[in-house]
Amino acid sequence: MFLYNTLTRTKEVFKPLHAPHVGMYVCGPTVYGDPHLGHARPAITFDVLFRYLQHLGYKVRYVRNITDVGHLEHDADAGEDKIAKKARLEQLEPMEVAQYYTNRYHHAMEALNVLPPSIEPCASGHIIEQIELVKRILDNGYAYVSEGSVYFDVPKYNQKYHYGKLSGRNLEDVINTSRELDGQEEKHNPVDFALWKKAQPEHIMRWPSPWSEGFPGWHCECTAMGRKYLGNEFDIHGGGMDLVFPHHECEIAQAVAAQGKEMVHYWLHNNMITINGQKMGKSLGNFITLFEFFDGSNEKLSQAFSPMTIRFFILQAHYRSTVDFSNEALQAAQKGLERLMDAYRALGKIVPQSQSTVKVDELEGKCAEAMNDDLNTPIVIAHLFDATRLINNVASGADTISEGDLQTLKRVFKTYCFDILGLREENASNAGREEAFGRVVDLLLEERQRAKSNKDWATADKIRDELTALGFEVKDGKNGSEWKLNR
């Protein structure tokens, strides 16, 4: 299995640190608003990786954090904590805000069929670990206390190590692009970042520490929680490409400054979702929440799009490629998903023959090859569409398929479409009702077939016309009639 390591900028053979166990840490959401499409992409990307590693036989400890403190409004060192700001404006407890949006995030992830992680720690629940991390960095001489706050000494760290190795920057580049922000005169250097911030009197999220009553810097939480649950070294750290700098760059520096060696072996980053070529996000005001996609309530949307359409839309592009949002692209994804689901349903109705005139023996291997090539989900989907064409040919009577080949197709769909890509039939929760509903339609078609056998064309046509009026599409083939509901 090859994974693209952002740190080395190459595809590398994945070798777990403690095989067959895999430790994976992914940066989760900052919970101060409803999740949007940009949140869905990393969640789905690393859900597929989680599923595939388990499929390969690894025991995976998947840690995905919740940021409920320390993420400031302007950057990691200045401004007002986003959750605290929301709480102040709405006259709520900060944890009330955090819990509400954490629940909303979980509801959206469940709708997208994203598996829950093994552990989901919150930053506010690990203040002690973050304070201990800051102490270690101070003891090793890579941080300093200034007016009750603690800052990481980037130039001193860079004398021995390379600050910027993940993003491909050098310190001069970082210094030249650093902004002067209000309240930053307490830093020794503009590029230094906060490990602990002294709380101002109006700041409502604060904890005691050796330096002041305050709160941790944004970057500390992932380093501290990754070490706590996965150890001083672990296999995979992931997140969106927007986190490469400064967040993950600072994480590397913190880990090395605290323990003298790097913490992560493989860095994986998914690319962005854009709208009209611009990154989609809250700060730009061009985002669409997942719930708006599900109910079609945003003015940018031409219709509602189901959670599985969103998931399929994201998986159609490689995780390291940019995905540009448009209604047309989502509508195409909706049609493509319907084709796959129709083919899967048709599989259950095919009667096998003694011999196959279709070739399916290479299909499973091709899907595995694509997944092993840095999670190439678009190629997997292309192979599933190849299988769809075979299924449609068999269902129409143009080809035949043996029992063994039929079981292979069923196994490929179950393994790659459902177990690994995480797609599922819409309304899967109503499976019992759907099954009964489908059986009624099948009974009507059986009655129509009997009418045709008796040359009672009027009854046969009446059944078909009534089904068509109700939104059903009926196709006659050598193996009988097939139907689908045009929703």
C-alpha cells in the first residue's frame, strides 16, 4: 500500500510503526458553527482510510479531536477565541455552544455514513496535558514566558531543526510574510507562536497554570492529545491542506522541542473544496452547511442533495485534488450514484446460467490496486461503473453470467462500494419498509407477466401505465421485467 507523505512529497510504502496496529490522528472541527462541505471532505477522506486499513487487517486506533478552546479569531496568537465569542454574543456558556455544535457535527457525520473514531478527545478536557507539554518545551529551552503568556521560540528552534519542513518554507519566508498584529509586542519575534495565552479580564474560558490564568494556544491540543493516546511516535496524522501551515508545522516543532524527535511518520492532507475557484469556508462567507445541502435551503443550491450524493461527489475526485462545487457537478454525482445503486439492486434479481459471456475475474484485483495506490477512489468508482455495464448487459439478456462470477460481482460491490467507500442505499434505515414496498411492485409485475402469457394485453398495458403514472420505470428483458422508482 502506497500513501503520499506530505512531509517527503513522495508516495511511500506504508509501514506501520507497531504492525499490525496503526495509530492515526486527524484534526477534527472547531465547534462554533454548523458543519459545512469543507468539513465533510477530511471526514470522508480519513473515514475511507480508516475503513481500508481495517479491511487490510490492521487494528486501527483512530483519534479525531474536537477543538472547543484555543482557536482564536485572527490567527493562533491574537484575537478572541471563536467559541468564547459565540458564547458572549448569544449569552450562553462556552461549553453549551461547543456541545450544541458537536452534536450537530455528529448528526451530519452519521448522515454521511462516516464511522465514529476510536477516541474523540476535546481540547478543554486535556488542559493538564497541554500544560505539561508547555513545561517540557520550556525546560528544553525552546519557549519563553512573556507577561504571563508562553511563546515558542521559532528562531532558536530553527538553529538546530528546520521550522518549515512540512510546508517547504524557510524561516526568512515566514518572517517576511508575518503580519504585525495588535498585542504582539510581548513576543520576541513576530513568527513566535503562542503555547499559552494569559486571559484578558473579559475572556470567559480560562484555566490556572504556572504562568497565568489563561488558555492553551491552538497548536498545543493535537500534539498533547496525539502523544497521550497514540504515544510519542505514531503512524499517520491527517487533516485539510489548509492546516499544513501553520498548524501542523507548529505541531512538528512542538513535538521535536518536547521530546527531541518527530512524532509522526506519515502526514496526509486532503485538498480543498472550492466554489468558483475560491476556497469554501466560514471566514470567506461563501460556505454552504451540510444541513443546507440536505434540505436545499441555501440560495446557491438548485435543489436538495442527499448525504450519499455529497459523499459520492467527494469520492469522485482523488483526495489530493481540488473539488470545485457546482449544482451541475452534484446533479451528475446524483445520477452516477443512482446508476450504481440500480446495478446493485439488479444483481439480486439476476438468475445465473451455466456459463459467463462477461469477464469479471480481474475486477476485484483492479479495485484493490487502485486503493493501494494512495487511496485512488475515482479509479475504484470507474471500475464499479465497468461492473455496472456488465450487470446491465446481463439483466437485459444480452449476456449471461455464471454463479461464481455473479458472487464475485456481489462481493466487489459489498467490499468496495459499501464497506470501503462507505456508500449505502438511501433510506437504508427504512430497509424493511422498502423491501415490502418492492415486493408489492414485484407482485404487480408478476401479475402483468401472467396477463402477457395469457395474451391479455389490455391488463398488461394497464398495469404498466399505472406504474408509470406513479413514477416507476419498467423495462422488459429476457429474464423478466425490471423496475425502478424515479424519485
